[in-house]
Amino acid sequence: MTNLTLRSFTCAAILLILIYNFSASLTNYICIPSGITSVPPFLTSSASSTADMANAVDPSTHLRLSLAQTSKSPPTLSLTVTNTHPSAALTFVTWNTPLDDALLPLGLLAITDPTTGERLNKDSIKINRMTPPEADAFVSLKPGQTSEEHVVELRNGPLVPLEKVKGGKVQVKVQGQWGDVWVDEEVGPQRWGEKSGKGVKGAFDSGVVEVEV
């Protein structure tokens, strides 16, 4: 009887040791280091690739702004934006960009008299807009695609006093900041609340262009 009890005790002890070792091995297998979230790679690969792509996009270089004079009477400018990124589609809202209909009154287009160095359109306005933007305010450009031409006329008046110009030419420049540029995402009025403020940002600068007036 004593031998049976001792044998039973020994077997039980061995079983407990095996269970303990198995539990430790299982814990080491499934435990995750502190600060790391366990998410299967197939769930994170898409989000990670989108985030990596966004980090690699610089609107200052991947959205190329072109500015040119297309007419002298009245002095007329043509602006376009081209997506120069080799693989990513870029989306933005035209507000406060070179494609904004209020480009001139917003002060994003500077007009300077080259003979004096004086800026002619010194006054600007601030526009309070209703959100979300209308669907036609969203511009999405595929790699290599150029936006539709945006036309701006420089007419003499209080905002642009061209009568002050003596030499028949002015220098113009479009400069500002891209507010939100979304990378490889479909963004429209329905997703505005979700995506506003989460795009990449950067500067735009057309460089100086001489315009006959």
C-alpha cells in the first residue's frame, strides 16, 4: 500500500512538472512584449503601406505648380497643378490653393511693380466657408496627371491698381501652403469630417513670372 501511494505521488509530481513546463512554453509562445500590439500582418499591411506612402509624399515637390500668361488684354494668367509622384494619387480641396477662385482677394497671388519693388495688391481678405466643401472642390490627380486650367484675370481696380505700373510689366507669384493632401485615398464631402486635418502638408510656390499689362 505504501509503495502504491509513493508511486502515485511520484506520477502526480511528474505530471505537474510536465504541465508547468508546457504552460511556460505556451506562455512564451503567445506572450507579446510590452508596448507591442498583436495584430496579424494581413490586417496591418494595407494600413502600414498607406501610412508609409503618405510619409513619402511631399506636396512641395509632388504637386508642381505652373503659372503662365495667356493673354495681354486683359492680362490673363493660367495656373495648373501636376501630380509628379510616380505611383500615388493625390487629392486635395481647392480652398486656399492655386486653384481657388478667390486666389487674388485671398492674397495668395502677389503682384509687384519691378521698377519700384512695391507690391500692388497689398490688401487681402479672409473667407469663412461652410463645411463640408462641395464635391467639385475636391481635386484628385493620378500620377502624372495635370489639373484643369485655372484662369485669373488681372483687371485694374482697387484690388489691383495697374495704373501705378510705369514700365508696362509686373511680376506675379503664387505662394502659400497646401492645407491637406491625401495620399491614395478617396476623399469627398462624406469623408471630410473624418479626414480633415489628417493629410500631408507642404508649401507651394510658382516662382516669379513676368506679365505684360
